[in-house]
Amino acid sequence: MLFRKMLRDFKDHKAQFLSIFLMALIGVFAFTGISGEVVGMVEVSSSYYEDTNLADGWIYGEEIDDDVFSDIKSMEEIKDAQREMVVDTVANYSSDPDITLHIVEGKQNISKFYLFKGEDFNPNDEEGIWIDKRFADGRNLDIGDKITLKFDGKEVSKTVRGIMYSPEYVYYIQEGSLLPDFSQVGFAYMPSKGADFDIEYNTIALDAYEDLDEKDFKSALEETLGQKAYVQYLDRDNNVGIKTLQDEIDQHKMFSGIFPAIFVLVSLLTLVTTMSRVISAQRMQIGTLKAMGYSNKSIILHYLSYGFVLSLTGSVIGLVIGPLTIPYLFYPTMSSTYSLPSWGPSWDISFFFVAGLMVISSVLISYISVKGISDENPAETIRPKAPKLVSSGLIERTKIWKRFSFNERWNYRDAKRNKTRAIMSVFGVFACALLVMSAFGMVDSINDVEDWQYNQIYNFNSKLILEENITDSQLDHILDETGGEGIREEAIELKYKGIKKTGTLTVMNDSEYYKVTDANRNYIHLDPDGIAISDKMAEVLGLKVGDKVRWHVAGNPKWIDSEITETYSIPFGQGLIMSPKTFDREGGDEYNYSSNVVLTKKNVNKNYTGVSSITTMDDIRSGWSIMTEPMDMMVSVLTTFAIVLAVVVLYNLGLLSFTEIQRELATLKVLGFNSKSLRRLLLTQNLWFSTIGFILAIPGAYIL
């Protein structure tokens, strides 16, 4: 009988019970869906790195001979080491795509590539080469095809033995680009036995022990090698490709840690409140059941099943379909930027905890609510519960109270009498508005950063990347033809008080094509005799104006000590800016200024001798749009969930409010109030709660 009663209650009060089911579903669905994408990325990348034994660090040098290699392998911090010659080459295809070639000595035990198709790496194969999967797709390459690579007057012609992914290249782009064009950039591996020229090893991949202290190891490395062939050491945190993917994961973690938690909190609190009020509304039925002889235990178990069935069903469905749906909204964009062998969601123990919390909370509040009613005797529970008596407060004793309309006074007293309902209504609107405004605030922030970087700082239409061996006459011709300006951009390593960071060095005079701004986005002119550091880089390193920072250009072992004279602000490309005169002065004999980039207002589509690639502002903006697509998708998902949750919460609370005050409304109807007046009465209260919640959400969204 009680089971049939439960089914009949579900049918007669389907709106209230459906809202309980939906709140459990939405809360768990949002949490597991958004978090499932992040957990999946973490697990896929971690297992990929582990399976391929991704290097813990890389040593770069001009020529790493056997003595240097032996010294490094003998260091107590090193488990294993692998020597390679890494060179930039050009493939024999249209538009001269760039291929980074790794010539590996012996077996590939560190940073092993993930074979997609073909043969495993064979250190004794003198004719084979293994090609990047994304480049192979972009150029329709397959096993058995021939490929020719050229560099420094040398030519390597090999047969494709395998198509693969590499853990060192989860993110890689052409110089001057924001996004990879996989038909124009790629990488390849070949055994050292296949080289018909003298090999000059310049890279060592390191497999270190797990308890390696990066700071101590760098000191030990400098002590062991000194300046002998040692130019630069990079750990995983400073490897551009690996760090870029990790930054993306960290960004998604931030969203999955904050916003889904808010969804769960709102759903949970509203569900608990709703369940309590639904059972309270069954007071007379509980009294009737007691009068019919049902025990308190039977009644309690009956009403516990309401919360258990609804919350369990919603939570299980959300737990299953969340990770199987939402993550796949992000993968198309993510896979167009990052290169992983597979993409897929995953489940985390926290998902089951959240689902369990929904069910336990619903059952617990059901128990508390029905226990309080079942403890009363049947004669009391059959009668409707008397309305709460509320004494006059401070506002009601003031003169302004008499100026309020009946509508305003009635709603004020009703909210005062039902504080829990009022607080939950305000909180529901507050949380949902907080999510929506935060989501749109992120869009505004992204657009603001784009405007700052690409409208204020960048004032060129084309960026020409020059070849290393360009002649002065070729450069002069390009400058005359384009009306542009030459600058120099270099990857650098900075060091201050034991902290090392990689950044960008920009060498230029005051430029009309590359403006410098402060933190307030005002244009500033830098001292041509000074050295400026970006404020974010200064913050990371912990230095200020007047301090001395050590830096060197990637590929050059000479470290320079320079005093910082001022700071500037820029969204991307943190590092140093100095004039050509200062660059020559600080660098001495090791560093001599020459332009490697030309910026121009013209839209250049002509191939100049001495230019390796051309990037237009349209290309940059297009790349930016694609880069921010995952963020846009995240905003869309958050906004959709927030709006749906807001509708469910407000509808649910409004419906229950109407149910609770039916007697009061009937009394007002008898007193002569028409339906229009009663509707206005209810709408006024909802408008009050919505307005208060929305106003409170504004500063909260700004902080969030």
C-alpha cells in the first residue's frame, strides 16, 4: 500500500518530485562532466609520459663529446641518459615545411615515441626514418614513402619506417605562429647509424631518480660541467610544449574546482530544502497513516524512500552521462592544438563522493523531517500545522511602515515568517547569477587581453621571420619594399636568487609597430640605455627595479648580469626589452645585434629572399580565436547549466511557496482580492528575492 502511495504521490506532485530529481541530476552531471574532462586529460597525459618514459630534463650544448656525456651519466642524480643531435631541417615539399630532426645514438630508452603505425625504432636501421603522425597526415605520407630533409648544406634521404607521436611534442608550432599548421611543421627521428656525415651531438635527454631536487641538480650540473659544452638545462616545467599543455590542464582544473562545486552546493541546498518542505506538506497524510496503525518505523522508511529513489536516480544518471558527454565538447578544439595519441574522459573517486553526498543528504533531511512529525500524536498531525507567530520588528514600528502598500507589507511578513524559504530563494538566484556573470566576465577578460595585445601593443599587419644567414643587402631590400622595421626576438633564460625562468628578449628602439605599455595600458617610452623587465616576470623571479638579473640567449652559454632600470606590462611574451645599443653593450663580444624579425603595416604576401616565414595579423587573430575556443566552450557550458539550474530552483521554490500559502491566498480571495492582485502579490516576492540575489552576485562575480 505504501509503495502505491509513493507512486501516486509522484504522479500527483510530479513537478515537485521532478525538480528534486533534476537538481540531483544537474548537480552531479555538471560536476562529473566538467571534472571528467580534466581528470581524463591528466590521466591520458600522465600515462602517455610514463609509458614513453618522458625525459625529466634536457641538457643542451654546442657539441657534447664522449667525455661530457660520460660525466653526465656518472652523476649520482642520473639514472640514465640519451644523446641526440637535434637539428632544424626543411623537407622537400611545397612551401618548405620545417622538420625538427632527432638523430638518436643507440636505443631510444628515454622520451620514446608512441608508435601509431609501422615498425619499432631500430638503432641499426641505416635507411629508415620515423615521422610525426600529424605531419604525415598533413602531407599524406605513409609507410614506405621517401622523404628528404635538408640542413646546413647536408641532405638526408630516408624511407618512412614508422608514423608516431612523441611526448616531447605534445604542443609545437612554427616560429611566429600561435597555432600549429601540421602540414608546415613536424618532427622526425632516425638512428645515428643512418647518418653519412659527422654527428655533433647537442642534446642529452635525462632520466633522473624520483627524489631529484631540481635546484640542487642544476648546481651539481654547473659544478660538474662548468662551461664545458653546457649551454642550457631545461626541466619539464620549462619545456615549452609540455608546459603549454600543463598550463591548459591547470586552467581547466581551476574551472572544474570552482564552478562545478558551486553547482553541487546550490543543487544540494535546494534539494535538501525542497525535500524537507515536501515532507512537511505531507503532515496530514502522516497523521492519517499513524491513525490507521502504521508504525513510526514504517512511516519513516516510506518517506525515506522518496528522497532515496529520486536523489539516487538523478545522481546515478548524472554520474554516468556527465563524463560521457561534456568532455567530448572540448576534444575537437583541444586535439587541433595538442598532440596526444588518444583523448578520453575518466572518472575520479570524488565523483562518487558527490553523488553519495546528494543521496545521503536527501535521505538524512527526509529522516529529520518525518521523524519530527511522526513523534507527534495522530490527533495533532491530522490537523494542519499552525502558522508561525511573528512579532513586530523594528521596521514595522517605524512611520515608514505605514507608507508601504498592502502588497509590500504582506510579502515582507511572509518572508519574515518563512526565513528559510526566503534565504534559499535569494541564495539560489545569487549562485546562478554568480556563475552566469563570472562566465561572461571571463569572456570580457579574454576580449580585453586580445584588444590589449593585438590592438594596442601590436600595430603591424605582417611579421616576417628572417633566416639566420640573411645578408645586409637582403635585409635592406626587405625594409625598403615593406616600409617595415627590424627588431630582434630571442628565447632567453633568466636567473635570480636560484630561480630560473624562460622568457622572451625583445631588442628594439621605440617602435611604431610594437608599443610598450604599463599596467594601466598607458603607452610608455623606455630608456634606450636601460633594461626593462615585464612586471609578471619580475613578480615570478621576485626582483624589482635596481636588482641585477642574470640572463643568456638560448643556445649561447654566456650569462650576462644586467641591472633592471624599469618595468612594463604585456599579456604575453614575458621577459626583457632593451635597445640594440644596450644589447651590444651588455653582450660584449658574444652578442651582436642583428634583426631577425621585420614588422610592417603592409599585408605581405610576396616571398622575399632571406625570409623563412610570414605571419599576418589575420593569422594571429585566427590562431587566438582557435586557442580560446576551449574557454568559450567552457563559458557556454557553465552558462547553460547556470540558467537551467536557476530555472529549476526558482520554479521549484515558487511552486512550493504557492503550495505553502494556499490557505492564506484562499483567505485573501474570500476578502475580495481578484486573481490579478494575487498574482502580483506572488510576483512581487519573487522579484524581491531575484533582485537581492542578483545584486549580491555582482561583487561576488568580480572577485571570482
